[in-house]
Amino acid sequence: MKLDKVIHMVRKGPTRTIIKLVRYKDENFVNTYSCFFARSVINGKSLSFKEARGVMQNLVLFVHKYSGSMDIEATIVISSSYFLSTVTMICCQHLTQGLPEPSIDLKYGGFIIFLVGIIGNFYHHILLSNLRTKGEKDYKIPQGGLFDFAICPHYLFGILIFVGISCTSQTLYAISFTLGTTLYLMGRSIATGRWYKLKFDDFPNDIKALIPYIF
């Protein structure tokens, strides 16, 4: 489906009901993009937060082949957390209006970091989606890209997305949220690594959890 049709779908009605997100097992890919558009809402850019978030959700649903479902309780908690965090980030950004600009402007560097994160995240999710043919449900070991060196490189690029957000907004809340998300995804990557090693006997032991050759 073309991007303009997706935007039309989003503008025509609600972006997604929370039940729809039950289909997606890795909620971070859906939700991490929403916070970046907080600055666009404040500055009155062309795409609103609602429209931009809806576009990303539709694009994600077109990319992935799903192996299962996610508990509705977990979906509600996680989605609500991201929603409230995004609203808080927008409010914090709004409160900074009229205040002196930071002595060091990280906006453009943050935008570049965000683009690297979003492209890398999207690329590795495409690799994940290509693991299964239509109708397959079995889990497979991801290959290609940084999957040959780390278990969850898509989490690494997700962290870069939030680093870009922090550099762009330069508010204490954005930095705190980025730190919390980083710790959360570090834990997720470690847990995923343990799960792979239990499920696959031939899973290599030298692959790191998140950062190639380091962690």
C-alpha cells in the first residue's frame, strides 16, 4: 500500500485500537517512533503526532509476519506507558517554549542519530520478517545485518532513536526516558539471548546480546 493511502487511512479515522496491537509481538518498533514527533506537534509541522504515529503503525503491520499474539494485559500496560511518556514529553517540550536555547545545539546531530536509528531498526525488522514464508510459525535464528554479531541489533537502533530524541529535545525528561528505555532494552536483549540458547542447541555462544563485540 502506498504511503499516501496510509496517511489517508490515518486521517480518515482512529490510528489503531489497542486491540490491534495484540498482533505485534515486539511493541517497541511500533511505539518508539511516536516520541520523535512531539517536537513536530509543538512547532506545527505538516504531520501531526496522531497521523505520524498511525503511518508508522500501518507500515509496521505491512512488514511483519506474526508468529503469535501478545497478551492484552501486557499490550495495555506497555502501550499506555509509551502514550503517557509521549504526552509528558510533549508537555515538557511545551514548557520550554520561551526559555533560552541550550548553549550547545544538538538538534541537527540528534536528527542524524535518529535517522540512523530508524533506518537500522526498520532494516533489521525487515530481516526478521523475511525469516518466515507465508503461513510459517516456527522460530528461526535471525541472520544478516548485525544479527551475525548481536542478538538484538534492532534494540540497539531503537536506543539510538531515543538518543536522537534526547539530543533534539534536550529536556531532562527526554534524557531520563532514554536512559530508562536503554536499561529496559538491555534487559530484554539479555533475556532474548537466554531464550535463544535454550531453544536452539546450535546457537553460537560468542554472539553478544545488544552491541556487537561489546555487550
